[in-house]
Amino acid sequence: MHGGGRSFVVNRSETLLEAALRSGFYIPAQCKVGACQTCMVRCLDGLVPAASRAGLTDAEIQHGYFLACLCRPDGEISVARAWDF
């Protein structure tokens, strides 16, 4: 996973949010279950699972947004936090 000019590995047993926080890449989060949408990030490159877009508007999805707390990526992705773009 690449974000903010940094790279880190997301283990199969964790979400993107968990891996980011473990690696020192700050993504704000409150509920950690997809309800509050605080951990919304934007995919710059790669594919994110559809489940990580639960509850988002069509416009948010079209712009590449997804929820880090619900994302368990299958491959390499690059993301940006809300304040990074």
C-alpha cells in the first residue's frame, strides 16, 4: 500500500486502517466499522473491494473514495487522505 509518499504492507488479517495506523500513517477514525465515514480515503491507483464503499454516495464512489476501516485490499493500491488532495 502506498500513501502520502510512504509504503506499507497490509496483512491478510487486517484492514487498511489497521495497517496504516500500525505503520505510523495517520488516518482519522472513530467507529472503525464503516458507520461514521471518518476514515474515508481516495484510491489513486489500484482496485479496492466493493465492500469498502458501503454507505458512500455514487459521486463519492465515482471519485475513488472508500472506507479504510472496511478495506482489505487484494493487491497493491495507492491512496490519499482527505487533506492530501
